[in-house]
Amino acid sequence: MSGRLKEFVSYRQRMNERILGIDNQVARRFFALDRQCYGEGGHLDVRTKELLGLVASLVLRCDDCVSYHLAQCRQAGLSFEEIFEAMSVGLVVGGSIVIPHLRRAVDFLDELAAADAGSAPAAG
């Protein structure tokens, strides 16, 4: 796992545990709603939901959210081409202000792909 990817995953996990450890029903319920929204069930499959979250995150220009949804998209089995096509929708909707976030998204997606390649079993 690359430095940025490792740092993102570690920080997110640590802070989510910290936040969920605070006695606050609003935060807990929001996190539960988020899990429910993107999880199995309903009329849309997980892949579609994650692509929707990715596009919304690009348009809203939230790099943490973009990174999270990129990782979830990869975990859901989406290809680079499928993910990039969805991000192109975010670019059209959000306009040129999305370009810096698109750059960071492609860089992070490349890191995810490299991490996946590094964890794949060796052939032979």
C-alpha cells in the first residue's frame, strides 16, 4: 500500500472509531444511514450507488469522499474505464473547477490499482 493510500485508510478508520465512540446519537445514526444508503438492498446495486456517490463527491469537491468512493468502486469490482466514465459525468456537471479533484482522483485510483496488483497472488 502506498503512503497516501495507507495514510488515508488509517486516518479514516482511526477517526471513524473516535467519532463513533462519542456518545452522540446524531453522529451514529448518520453513519448508519450512510452505510444503509450505499449497502446491498433497494433497487440499485452497490456498484451504481458507489458511482453516484463518486460523481456527487467530485461535484461537491470533497477529496476525502472522492477517495473513499474510489476505493469502494474498486472493491465493488468496477474497472478503471467504468470509474473514469462516471468521473467524466462529474466533470461535465461540475465544470472546470472539478479538474484539480479529477487529477487527484486519477492519481489515487492509480495507487489503488497498484495496491491491488501488489496484493495479487503471483502467477506460476
